[in-house]
Amino acid sequence: MKTQTNTLLGAVLFLLVIGAAALALPPVALAQDNTVVAWGIYGAGRIVPSPNRDFVAVAGGVAHNLGLKANGKLVAWGSNSDGQLNLPKPNSGFVAVAAGYTFNLALKSDGSIKAWGQNLFGQTNVPSPNSGFVAIAAGINGHSLGLKSDGTVVAWGNNDSGQCNVPLPNASFVAIAAGANHSLGLKADGSIVKWAGSSVPEPNTGFVAIAAGANFDLGLKSDGSIVAWGTNDYGQLNVPEPNADFVAVAAGAFHGLGLKADASVVAWGRNDTGACNVPPPNANFIRVGSGVYHSLGIRAGN
């Protein structure tokens, strides 16, 4: 029904901007000439297909990117090694995107998920019933997550470390993130649940957004600060000072990204690929995203 679709779309858009609410962007901003910016060695991505405009979301794999337009259409570019650029048809009605190493997930306004690309671990085999989803996440090593409108999480694909074993009670989740061999879920009470891997640091309260890297995680607090935990082999836990005024987070395999309330992007961690070299002008960003070794952002149109 139309009412159900509109309600679902509203829920999805809320989840997409849960960490960016402080920007207070008017709805019309999402329909203007928002462009994708990509940086890093696998920006595959640095040359966005024309016309580079009207983007509302973007996600990246190891050497490909997936963008969502304001009209609900998908755009994919970069490497097509596993068919990850072969968009499902009809290419319409999409409301969210996620990308794994060489596979993709895309959420439809009717609450169903389309999945394509590499399927070595069954990560593109969406479990039935394929309905009622409001958010998606894709892991680097081949697992997928879907958040249902009832607050439960569905997980499938590679489960070699238990990353698909959603802990009980499987309820009250409002956001999800997928790392290499672990998963995260944000609860309605502001706490984070992690399955497989290191535990969430205390105090585990007041979180409003989450992101997962290969072996580290980021949690955005309601006060605009970022908490990072896990492995720190590339400095991915060293959030630059001042650790304040952040409104959204994203994570690559070994680097972190934070969007500030002033619409600038801060990046830290592994940078031998250039993933932390935000291209100038570092301004007017409304979204941040990441590939495995590269970074992505959406700049607001004029």
C-alpha cells in the first residue's frame, strides 16, 4: 500500500541521516545538484559517471562505488570483476545502498533488498521473507545485514567468526554496521551490541550512529564526539582533536571518517592509499562514506 511505502521510506531516510541530523538540511537539499567526491588509490571512483549530480547516498567496495540518486536510481562505477556494476532491473525505487568487497546491497522502497556481485559465501542470497527491511549493511569479507522495521536484524553470508549470529534479544535495533568478521547493532536506548570481535567500551550509552572497519569500530555520541575501539595498527583509533561537533561517521578497512557540523570532513588512519587526503575545498559535505581503501563524500550543490 502507498501508506506503508511512504512510512518505510521515511524510516529509511531517518536511518540514513541519523548521525547528520545536526546539519538540519531542508528536504529540498537532497534534490539539488549534490556531487560525489572520491579520493584514495582505489577511488575508481575519482571519475564519477556524468552527470555527477543529484546524489543522496554513496557506498564503496574495494575498487567500485555505488551511488543513489534522488530519483531512486542507482549508478555504479569502477571495477566489474564480479559483476558488481551490473545493476538490477528495474533500476528504480531504491532508498539505500551498501557495498562489500565486490558485492552490493540496495534497499527498495517496498522494503525488499536487491543483492548482486560476488556470492562466494551466499552474501547475496537474501533470506526469505525479503520484506520489511529499513536498513542494510555489507561486510568486507562477505556477510550482509538487514534491519527490519520491527527492530530485528537478519544476517547472512560468511559466518566464520560468528558475525551472522545476532545475539539475543534480537529486538530494538535502529541501525546496523558490518565489519570484516564482526557486526554492530545500535539499540534504541543508545547502546551498541557487537557480535564477534572485541567488546564495546564503557560507558556504552548515548550513541546515535555507528560504523565498522576491518577490525575496528566507530561510535558517534549524542554530544558530537566519536569513540573508537579495536585494533590500532594504522592509527584508526586516534580520532583527531578536537573530538567534537561530529554529525556522522564512516569507516574503511583501516581508516575512519567523520563529518563535522560545519560540513567539513576529518579523516584518519591508514593513508598510504591517500584515503585520508580530503580534496579541497573541504566544505559543503552532507554525507561521508568509504570504500575498503578509499573514501567518499557527497557535496551539496550550489
